[in-house]
Amino acid sequence: MKKERILLSFIATLIGILVTAIAFYFYQSTKTTPASKGKTITIATPTPTPKPSIFLNILKPDDESVVSKKVITVSGNTAADATVIILTPIDEVLAIPTSNGDFSTTVDIDDDQNIIEITAIRPNGEEAKVQKNVTYSLEEF
């Protein structure tokens, strides 16, 4: 008797689950969504930013260098039509590159640590910046 009740309970549960699944399927298949409640998804495609056509390569001085003179040479290369501005804590120098883009000039630096900022600016407004740390010291290392 006990086995029969368990078997009938199991069969009734299976039938209940099956009827519920069929009813849910029909409910979902007949359900309609009004057009005004639908969400519109817009996928934005990123536009790559164009790579600037200006470059700035500094040959001298080396970054984190220690020098024993207060006048140092700044040299490098950039676009031929660029204007190079060199800023130190105590000096501002304008350098015009040659036809192949090379430039070289001297700047004054202050005692201890100096941050030298070199900026190349093209006529269309593009610019490139490089910073170099140069320390003035008379101590031997």
C-alpha cells in the first residue's frame, strides 16, 4: 500500500510538471509585445583617432643624466616644418629644424634638478612633447 501511494504521488507530480510546462509554453508563444515598449539598441562603432603625423626624437641630453656644466646641448629630430620650443627652469629657447628635421641648440640650466620640456609644434597645431630630467652637480660619481 505504501509503495503504491509513493508511485501515485510521483506520477501525479510528473503530470503536474508536464501540464505546467505546456501551459507556460503556450503562454509565452502567444504573448506579444507592443512596438512602443520595445527597446531600441544602438551599437556605436568606435572611430579610430588618426595617428598624429608629428614626432619628436631627442638625442641629447639623456633622461636622468648628471652634468657638470650649466649650459647643455639639446638636439634631436622632428618634422621639418615644426617649430621646437625648449623650456628649462631659467631659459626658453626656440629652435627651427633643418630641411631634414634635425635641430640642435644650447640652453642654460639651474642648480640641482632641472626638468627640460621640449615641444615640437607643426603649423596645423599638432604637437609632441618630451620631458628630460637633468641634474647639475659638481660632485664626482
